[in-house]
Amino acid sequence: MAAIHDFDRRWIFLAMGVLVTTLYTLGSEKALTNSEYVDSYYATIEALPEGSVVMLSADFDPASAAELLPAYTATIHHLLKRNLKVVNVATWPPAPPYTREEFYRIAPMYGAEYGTDWTAMGFLPGDDVAMGNIGQSLRSAYPKDDVDGTEYDNLPLMAGLGDNMEGVDLLITMSAGYPGILEWIAQVGGRYETPILAATTAVQTPDLFAFYPNQCVGFLGAATGATRYLQLIDELTDGAVEEVKLENQKRMMVQSWAHMLIILLIVVGNLIYFFGAKGKQGAKA
Amino acid sequence: MILALQQAAPQFFDLTPGSLDILGGWLVCFFTLAVFSFLYRDNPFYKTAEHAFVGLGTAYYTLQYWKEGIWEPVVEYMEERSADMDAGELYSLGGMDIEPWLAISLRIIPLLLGLMLLWRLFSPNSWAPRWPLAIMVGVYAALKMTGETQSKLVVLLAEAMTPLTDPTKVGWAEWSNIEQWDVFFTFSKIVFFVGLFCALGHFLFTYKRTPLLAGVSRIGVITLMITFGSMFGFTVLGRIALLIERVDALEGYSAPAYSLVDAPPPGTDPGFLNAALSPPFIIGGIIVLLLAIGAISRRGKSTA
């Protein structure tokens, strides 16, 4: 028993590494079943009339991109395929490069033009205060865009928007933590009538259940939610997200087995703990 | 993921948005494997990655805040309003057209408050930083109080007081159609109510712990434990997703285009040598080899 108590935890890291690498190299894709929250996210975007304006807030960084980038990519495909106008904002400093990269790649597929179909307004410092400012007046929050410093009024898409979220039909946030979906709900959702959708990291997902469906109309919880969403929009986008979907489905298969290993380790650890405690009591008696 | 979407062969050095280059691939593999090497023990590879991460992160954040927080709202703003003044044009602020000199004056106030905040660096006990600090705390408290009270207290309290039956379902009468049963909805509402009531009861410290209150508190603790367990589960889910993404990236960089050996013609088998001379294997091999040499030399010293 003493040998088990002295077990080097690095063997567990190694086992997890070997399991994930082997399964990822040799494994196949795993399709997921639908979820109410993801269906609601999809249906909310589908329900918007063509030409509606969506504010897409990138509130993440490279550390959370693994979980949120698939959802971000899928959302951009869905919005542009449906001919919706996208106003990009960000409250996390490392987010704007992701916006530019994804839109430069995806927008030409749907013939979306910068300035009329989408804009990138960039990062705004100030966390929740910045969110309140964006809600109050986009014009004063962003006098210029983030691409080449074009004045707000010279961007046709922006010129049509008013103060107090007037003209914005939907707000979507890719939320990695603070500031994120909870702050958007407090600063914008609670004050204006704009419905809010979110894609969140796994850590933040449990916080969101309490806000669904009244304050957050739908959400993609972690990479699992993103994969479900990719499955939903695959046909709609004529296979444009097929490769990303298959890659994420493969990740889900690996994730399931990694969870099985963790559950097994928790069970074994508890058995060792309880039998070890019983053994010690017997020795004392 | 970008790796999977990149169609063209990567160049050695390419800063075009959305494209990856060979040099970047080698760096990504080095930093990923260097960070993973910490799982074995603290070592110079990990330290290098850690210092590079902190340095690059600080540089990036500083530049972003400089651009968005100082250069554009102060320097460029002043220049543009001066130009407006020279041209005799009005400036639109908050929906009102005002004189440019007034816009400049209004922007000087927050600038002065910012400078007062920095006065602490020269005189730690000065009164100057207290004024902007008081304004910041006041504004922040007001913002938090209005928005957060509405979204996290008022609305959630109202949502906690909902009927036990689902208004969207037909109800108990339709026994033949299981899809229309709302028994699960009612059951979940009862669990929610009992959980909420008992969890709140656990934090009731103003009354003596009678057996009834102790029982309520016990159920409250179990509810909280289940909640924390669920949150922990989601945290593990996130961490595993990050690991899988890194393995995905390493697998992508083991492609023939990144290998030291020339890529074979499309459609032919790249062979073992091509994969063995790709960034993840070469860098991983070097790190493992050097760590093993370090471990052997330490063991030699400790036995001596």
C-alpha cells in the first residue's frame, strides 16, 4: 500500500499524453447528439431576416482559442452565409488578430465586402465600462475602425447604427472569462432589448445555465457545443466547414476516452483512499 | 485548426494574415514541447518558454493599451480637433455639435486625472491620486450596481419563482404520448427549489442550529458539492480540450512541408525519414535527450 501512496504522478501525465496522442493519430470521428442550448443558438441566427446587423464580440485570447476558435469560425460562416451584417468588436487585447484572420479568409467565400457587410472595430480597453460604452454609443466608443483607421461615418454599415444599440439585432460573444458573457448581460442585456448569444469555454459554461433562456438565448458550451453547432451548419454552408467539423468530431472521440481515463483514476484513487484508511484503523485496533 | 484549412505549401517566413510559415512551425513545436517538459520537472527549456511568453505578452499588451488607450484617444484626438479648429468646423460629441476647443478641454480632464493617479510614484502619501481613485471606484460601483443587480439578482429571483408545470406542454391528460409528459419538468423544478432553499438555509447563521436547520443545511451542502463537482467536471473538460488541440497542432506540423527532408510529390508516401525529421520529432528528441543527460549527471553527482 505504501508503494501506491508513493506513486509518482508523472506516470499519470505520461499515460494521458500517450492515450491522447495515440487516439488522435489512429482514431476516427464521433458525431454528437443535439443539445437544446445549441439548437437555440442556431435557431436564433436562422430567425433573423436577411440584412440584419449582428455585433460579434471576440472576448478571448490564444489560451482559450482551442475551445472558442471553432465556434468563432462556424459562427462567421453561418452569419455571412445568411447575408447578415457583422460588426466586430473586442474587449480582450489579443482578439482582433483572430477577427481579421478569420474574416479575410471566410468573407470572400460569401462575397462579403468590408465596410458594407462586415467591419472590424478592434479592441476597446475598459472591460465592463467599455461594454457599457459600446452599448451606449458605438460612435463614441469607436471613432475609427481597426483595419486602416477609417472614420466611423465613412463605414456604410456603421453609419446606419444609432446609440443605445439601435440597429443592432443580435449580440454574440465568444467568451473566455472576464470580461465576457456575464458582463455583456449586465451592461447591455439588462439595459437594452438586444438578445444575446454566447460561445463559452468549459470553465465558464456552468455559470451560464442560470441565464438561459431569458438573458442568454442560446450558447455553445465548450468545444462540445462548437462541434454540435458545426454539425448543424455543415449542410447549410455547402460543406465549407466540413473539414473543421470532422476535426472537431475527432477531438470529441479523444475527449471521451480521456474522460474515461480520468473517471477510472478517480475511482481507483478513492478505492485506495478508503481501503488504505480501513487498513490503518485495523492496524490501530 | 488553421493548419487543416491552409491549402498552399507554407513558405519559410510569411507574415500574411491567415497563413503559417515553416519558421513559425518550428517555434510553435519548440514552445509547446518546452512547456510540456515541465511535467517532468522544472528545466531550462521550460524557463526559456516561460520568459518568452511573459516578455512577448507584456510587449503585446503594452502596445495595444498604448495604441487604444493613449495614442488614439489623446494624441490623435487632439491633432484632429486642432485641425477642426483651424478649419472652423464643429465637432459632434454625444449627439451635440460643440466647438473643437471645448472637446479638447473635456478630453484634458480625464488626462489630468490619469496623471494625478501616477503622482503616487513621486509622492506616496500625496492627496492627488485619491481623487481619480475615488471617481473610478464611484463610477465602477454605479455601473456594477445597476447592471449586475438587474441581471444577477432581480431577473434570477423572478426566474426562481416559476410554476411547477411547463406551460409549453399539454400536460398530464395526454398519457398516451410520452413526449408531452411534463413530469420531468416538474421533478426538475422541485429539485431546483429544494436545492435553492437548502443551500440558502446553509448560510443562515443568525439562528440556533436546531435539528431541522441542521438537516436543511446538510442537504444544502450536498447541493453545493454537486454544483462544485459539475464545475470541476467542466474544468477538466476544458483542460483536456486544450491538450487535444496541442496534439492536433503537433500532428499538423509533422506534415512533409515542415520536414527537413524535401517534401515528396503529392500522392506519394512521405516515408518514415520525412516524419522523423519534422519539427515535433526533432525538437522532442533533443529535449528528451538533454533532459536525460541532465538526470544522469545529477544522479552521478548525488552518488558521489
